Amino acid sequence: MIKTLLALPLLVPFLINAQVANKSDENKVFEKIEIEAGFPGGPAKWVEFVKKNFDFTRIEKSLPDSVTIFSDTAKIQFIVDKNGIINDVSFQTAVSKEFKMSCTEIFKNSPHWRSANQCGLKVNAYRKQTFIIQIDKTTGKKQVFVGE
């Protein structure tokens, strides 16, 4: 009993700040969640999917002939809804429209994700993703790097 009373002050801040899911939260988008939304198969499969499906063509065509090496970074926020569907893709950094289109296509063509979970319920949740691209026109090498 005394141990419980001593531990209570330590738990109070967590209880006050916890986001609790219930039926009235049906359309709420959670920022802090117990179990994050994720790509089926985990982060390694997500990286594999992005690398296999990223379209560099429109970005390459938009580059002037004088540019031989190009690099850019997109920081993206999106919502994975309770059904695992990606919605509301927004760019937190300014990128070219061609890069934006290639990134958006990745999310549009992605299979459904595993939804986030809060208090045993599937919930809508924000996720963030960073894509870094590098194009070397002299060697023909093109890479996309995926980060959190």
C-alpha cells in the first residue's frame, strides 16, 4: 500500500498527459499513441517499397543540362487512418513540384498500412517521413534514402 502511494506522484503526469481513445474520438488524429502505424512488414519493407517504386524520370527531365549532380530533401507529414489508408500528405519543406509528385505517388500507390492503436482501439495517427534523393547525370546513378 505504501509503495503504491509513493508511486502515485510519479504516474500522475503520465495519466494527465495521456491521450485516451474512446468512441467519441472516432475522427481525432492522435500525435502520441501506444502503437505506431506502420508499413506491412516493417521499416525495411517500406524502404524496399520506396526504392523499387520511386520515379526519378520527371525530376531528371526538369533539371537543366548544366546540372549534373542534384540532391534534395523532402520532409513529409501524413495521416494513417484507422483503416490503414494514407491521407493528408503534406510537405514540411519546400521542394520542386516534380519531386513532390514523385513522393506523393509513393504514398498513393502504397498498400494499406497497419493502423495505429490507442487503448486497444484502431485510431488515426500522424506519421512523418523524410525522402532524400541524389541524381548524378554523369554516372546515371539515382538514389532515394528514407528516414524518419
